[in-house]
Amino acid sequence: MSKMSEMAMMAEEVFPFLDSLRESGKINVFGAAPVVQEFFDLSKAEARFLVSEWMKTFAERMAANAN
């Protein structure tokens, strides 16, 4: 499996986690990468990439969920 395929599969798990984390207000999502790294046992780079992709796609995903 390619690295991009792995990241896409991880995003399916990580994005809802980040949505819940954001909604909880427990931490600022700009500081979420270390939490994602630990919770999902990812490298620092993988966690940062996924948090970055989550941020980039947040508005689009929320608009799609609202419909």
C-alpha cells in the first residue's frame, strides 16, 4: 500500500477525532498534532500532515455535512 493510501485511510479515523477534539474545546487544534501523534501512534510528520489536511478541508467538510 502506498504512503498516500495509508494517509487517506488514517484521515478517515483522524478527521472525526479532530472534529470531536475541536468540539470539546479541550485544546486548541493548532496544538493537536502531538495528541494525534500519540493517540494514533504516528510519526511527528504524519501527525502534522493529517492535522494540516484536516484544517485545509474543514470548511468544505462541514458544509457538506450541513446539507
